[in-house]
Amino acid sequence: MEHVLVRTAADGQPGAVIRGGQEWTVGAEPLRWFERVSWWEAERRMPLGRSRVDVEVWRLQTRLGRNAGSALTTMEIIRDGLGGGWRLRSAVADNTFAENTVAAAA
């Protein structure tokens, strides 16, 4: 998984993701949940310093920069419980916006 920088609001919600030198601004209400970590698949013992086995996951609808006309990209990011950093689990572009724009221009 790729490490990314995340700018958060005062309430802790992600407001932007910096990936590969580009800023992706959150364009819709983010969704947060927690997942159980299967630490036993990679470790023989629970890692030291981890008193919990859940990770925080956010699903974000983002736009490249502050361009309200750009297509949305759905990103799932995971907060690193030990270091506090963020990792990108997936990013999927919404091509329906581009398809609708092309169809409207025709």
C-alpha cells in the first residue's frame, strides 16, 4: 500500500489527500468505519504496543485540486495506528462523469 499525506479538519475528518505530489480535495461527505486486523496471518504474536486490533478506514470521494468540474475518484485510506500516518488502499476513478460530458457535447 502506498503512503499518502492527509490534511484533516479540526474534527479529524480528511479534507484532502496528497498523492504523488498532487492534492485531491474531498468533494462529498466521507465515510468511516473500523476493520479487524488479521495480525496472526503475518505475525506469530500480536505486535508490541498494539492494544487494539482494529484499523480506521475512510472512503472518500475526491477531486483533483479544487476543480469542481473534475471527475470524482473514490479513495479508501487507512490510518496507521502506530505511527499515525496514512496508507492508500485503493483509488478508483468515476468514468461516468467523463462519459456524460462527452455525450452532452455530441
